[in-house]
Amino acid sequence: MIRGILFDKDGTLVDFFSLWLQAALAVTPAFLEENHIQPDKDMTDYVLRAMGVEDGKVDPRGALAYKSYQEIAADICQALEKKGITLDPARVQEQLERLFDENVTGKNVSYTQVTDIKKMLRALKERGICVGLATADTMRSAKSCLKKLGTYQEFDYVGADDGVKRPKPEADMFLEFQHKFNLKPEEIAVVGDTYNDVAFARNNGGIAIGVLSGVSSEEDFRGEADYILDSVKELPGLLERMS
């Protein structure tokens, strides 16, 4: 029986492409300019590929799809090293956090909900289910998004990159959620749009629910996720069938 659900954010609760893909396209040339690297098309495309973005498509196992800023910075630095360009990963991480933050938390930024998040969360809580968020995004950015959507207070737990907890698929956020509500691992479902979310559930003894509203296809989840849904809109029906 599911007593707790940890949701991924981008691609699961809110549209990924209108926010993060567009942000990556804007951030990359600005990042190159800050580092005195000519932001021509070839170099811009090269750095985007290091983030898992090519020809306007996002690799479901690429950095932008699921990694933390620290991990994305490491991937970019490794790629630039092959071009003979050496950058400090810590500084690159700071730059990425700042530049992406400007693009995804600004006053004019709007978020497209996959479903009525508030209504869904309240319905889950009426069933006695604890609801949490587990995202690779920074805590500041995650809270900004949830507050703009008017859903921050609906979450019983918010886990994000706070500089202390290790990112998914490491156990930190799963265990924190589990212990906070005295749950067993098998009572926790993880709902997300990437294989990393599935691994996060699997590695920690939870139930893996993959959704197709983000960067992954059904083929990416087949044989890995316990359940595959078109989106979180189908979650209530799944819970009914499982009860």
C-alpha cells in the first residue's frame, strides 16, 4: 500500500521543455561570454551537447534532464577540457546556478502545469498519503516555482539541491522523507519522467512510476519502472487499481 509519494518536479508536475530547454538555449551563450569564450554556433552547440541537448531535443539520460548543477558543471568542464579550455568547476557551478536562476525564477516566468497540482495533492492527502518533492533543482528555485504555482504549502516535504543532500538517485531525500513520516521503503512511490527517478526508487526499495510527460519515452522505462503513465493525471486511477 502506498502511503507516501515523492514527485519529481520538471517534466512530471510542470512542463520541462518550455522552461528548461528554453533556459538552456539562453544560458549557454551567456555562460560562454562570461568565460571569454566566443559564443559562436559551433561552441554553443558543443556546450549544449555536453548538457545533453542537441537539435532542440533533450537526451533523457543527459545532464540537463536530471543532473544537479554540480554534475552539469563537471560535464561541461570535462567537455571544454577536450577543447583545451580549463575552467574551475566550482566557478562554473556558481555561474550556471545564477544564470539558470535568472531564467527560471524571474517575475515574468510562467510555469505550465501538467495537471491541477493543488487539486491532485489535496486528493492524495485526503487518502492519507504524504506528498513530497524530490528535485535536482536548487532549493531556492524549487520553492520559487511551487510558490508561484500556489502549491508550496500543499507539500509535506520538499527535497532539493541545498548543497548538503546528495542528488538523486542517492538515498538522502528518500530517507529523509521516509523517516519524517515513519514510512517503510515499499510504502513510498517515486513519480518521475527520467530513468534517474526510476533508479532513485529502485535503489531505495520504493515503487517506481515513470511518466511520459517529460523527456522519456515508454521504451526508456520498459522493464525498469514498475508502472508507466502518460502523466500524473493517471495517478488517481492507478492508486484505485492498486487498492
